[in-house]
Amino acid sequence: MFQRVRSGSVKWKVFAYFAAFTLVILVLLWLFQVFLLDFFYRTIKVNEIQSSAQDIAEHIEDPDIKARLEGIAQNNQICIIVADSLGNQIYSEDATPRCKIHWLSNWDLAVIFAGTVQRGGNYFEQFEDDTYNIEINGERYIKNTASPEAMIYARIVTLSSGQRLLVLLNSMISPVDSTVQTLRIQLTCVTVVMLILALILALFLSKKISKPIVGINEAAKGLAKGNYQVRFQAEGYQEIRELAETLNYAAHELAKVENLQRDLVANISHDLRTPLTMITGYSEVMRDIPGENTPENIQIIIDEATRLTTLVNDVLDLSKLQSGTLDLAPEKFNLTESIEEILQRYVKLTDYEITFHAQEEVIVNADELKISQVVYNLINNALTYTGPDKKVMVEQELCEGKVRILVKDTGEGIPADKLKDIWERYYKVDKAHKRAQMGTGLGLSIVKTILELHGGAYGVESTEGAGSTFWFELDIVNVLPLAEQEEDSQ
């Protein structure tokens, strides 16, 4: 049995890339060092002899022209002759043995002068045999020099006096066959060594690069199957470490969501079962037992049905808010007056002591219905968790163009390590709290979502054993003194 190598594997793709890169480098080495060596060599020599002729032409009348010619000849291994139209040599530099142009007579130089003039003042020729020839007036002039392969470049230079001179240069082209053969042997050895080293390096790097990725991939498969306890190893390169940390965070959040979903099932099951049981039980009593059809029993059924309605409405409201299908309808309204009306309803329905402190009437621009939901949920939360004194305090404060509403209770408080979790759906700090079991666990999440849609700040401050203070802020549109309000109402 053998394991088939996956074509999409990171390890083998990286290996293939390194191997391909090595092959490209070797092909380029062979191409430039062996096959194109003669071409590059000849091109460089041609450019060298032409640039030397240009240099001489530009400085032909300089006082130190003799020294310049010597330097050009020695540095570039070029033979130089400067002659007049009759072939008389003015300057001559011989830098290489068996130089073609130094075998030429004055007559030969005069012929070359004439031929160069006919060609427009420039003449270049490469000799691949031992014969020099130039065409003049339709006839070919031939001169056997018995020299190795060479290049000859001729140029006519006009002096300031009007005299024209011939600048004739000769550069030898050395055979590169032996050099190519030497390079071929060397490159063969280098190719073998580089291939071996490249394969080893490619295997090492592909394994090193792919190992953390493969590990993360395997761990991700476990995460996809619901194993939220899996941990991704943060090792290797920076991007891989950051990916591992991100996936660890995602696994942690998914585990938290799963726990919250379990709490949801437990809470919703309990919250649904209890009122349904009460409604069914009291209905059966009223049906089967004479005299039990009393207003008290009917009120119990109504209260339990109301609890069911509240639960369903909370779930629907939160779903709409978080899905973005519920649009806000902002308008200017009196926030202080709205809170007072809400508190008056609570005073009539509960035996809790609820106080409200405000020194001004505040006008805000927001969705009045949604903000009233925020106030309702914060007060319900305070009523659920407040202490035996049954006191809840609501305060209004103004600061730098914002109004802050604070809802305080006198309950047991919230541990510091749980403050960040209370805004999550279905989260309850104390599942053993008797009154807390009556809630759905959605109230604070609804508060958070509505305030975020309004762009308002919110938070909680709590001390264990001393109660909690929930607050939120909105931008102020206008402030009216209470006295002015009272005068307007009279």
C-alpha cells in the first residue's frame, strides 16, 4: 500500500517551486556562459573598438593625443594607425602581435582611406579567415595578411584646418572554444552539485514551511467537526502565528456561543415549561372542579400567558435587531418625560420603591419606542437583582452635550470577571438566583443592540455586595429647565 501524494499539498507545491527555480537558474547559467558566450564576447569587442574610435576622433587635436593613443591601445589591446589621404602614418600604436593593419603599406592605407570616404566616413569589417578585402569602385581589393581572426574599424576625421585623417583600428578576436569547453565541464559539475543541494534545500524548506500549515489544517478539521477545545499551535512564520492566534480566538468564541446556546435551550425550556404547566394546570382545575372558576385563577392564567408573550417578543425583537431587518425611526422627543411615564407604570404594578432624579428636561433625537425598550429592560433587570429593600434608583446626568441615564440596584453585584459577558445573549450571572430564573436572558443583549444602532455608549459598574449601576448615553438636542416645563404645563 502506498499513500497517494495530493497534488494540491502545500509541501509538494513549495518543493516544486524551489526545484523549478533551481532549474531556471541552471538553464540561464548554461545559456549565458556556454551557448551565448561567443556572441556576447564579439558584441563587447565591437562596441569597444567603435567607442575607442569615437574617443580618438574627439581628441585628435589635443596636445596629449600621443599619450591618449597609448592608453587606449594598452587598455583595450587595440592597434591604432592615424594616416593622411596618401597613406602616410602620423601616429601608430602596436598593442598586439601579428596585427593586421601594421602589415599594410602606405598604398594599402590610401586604398582604405578612399574606401572609407566612399562608405560615408565609417567602415567596419570582421575577418573570419586570413584575407582582408575591400570593395572600391566596383572592384574588390584583396590583401592576404596571414593573421588570426580580427576586426578592423576605419573612420574619417576632419581637423579644424580642413585636413582629413584616417583613424584605423584593429582588434583581435581570440578563439573561445577552449574557454567554452572549460566552462562546460565546470558547469556540468556545478549543475550536479546545485541539483543535489537544491533538492535537499527544497525538501527542508517545503517541510519547514508546510508543517505549521498542515498542523493548522488538521486542527481546523477538528474545529469544523465541533471540537471547540482544539488549539492551534502558534509557530513558524509571523503570518502563520497570527493565523493560529486568530483561529484560537475563533474556537474560543465558538465554544462560548455553544455554551450560550445550551443555556438558551435550558432557559427557554424552563421559561416555556413553567407558564405552560401553570396555564394547563389551572385550566384543568377550573374545568374539572366546581367553584374554581374564580378571578384569581383566571388572573394566574393571564399572567402566565403574558410571560410567554414577553419571552416570544424578546426573541423576535433581538432577531430583528441583529439581522438588520428592523429599521430605526428617529425623532425628537422628551427623554426625561418618557422615562417618568415608564416609571409611573411600574409604580402601579409593583411594590418596589423606584425613584427618578432629574434636574432638566432633555430632548434627544432617537427612536422613542426602541429607547423605551432599553429603559424597560434595564429597569426589569434592576428589579430582578435588587436587594431585599426592593429599591431601584434611576438618575439623569448631563455632561459635554450628552445625557446619561443610570439605573441602580442594591443587589449582590456582579463579579469583575463576568462584567464583559453580561451583554451576551442568554447569559445569566447567577443561575441560582430565584428571581433571575424568571428572565429570558435577552434583555441586556437587546439593550446593547439598540444602543449600538443609535451610536450611543453604554456600560455597567458593579461592586460585589453593593449593587450594580447600568448606564447609557445619547446626544442632546435641547435642554429645558424643569421650572419652564412646570410653567408651560400650568
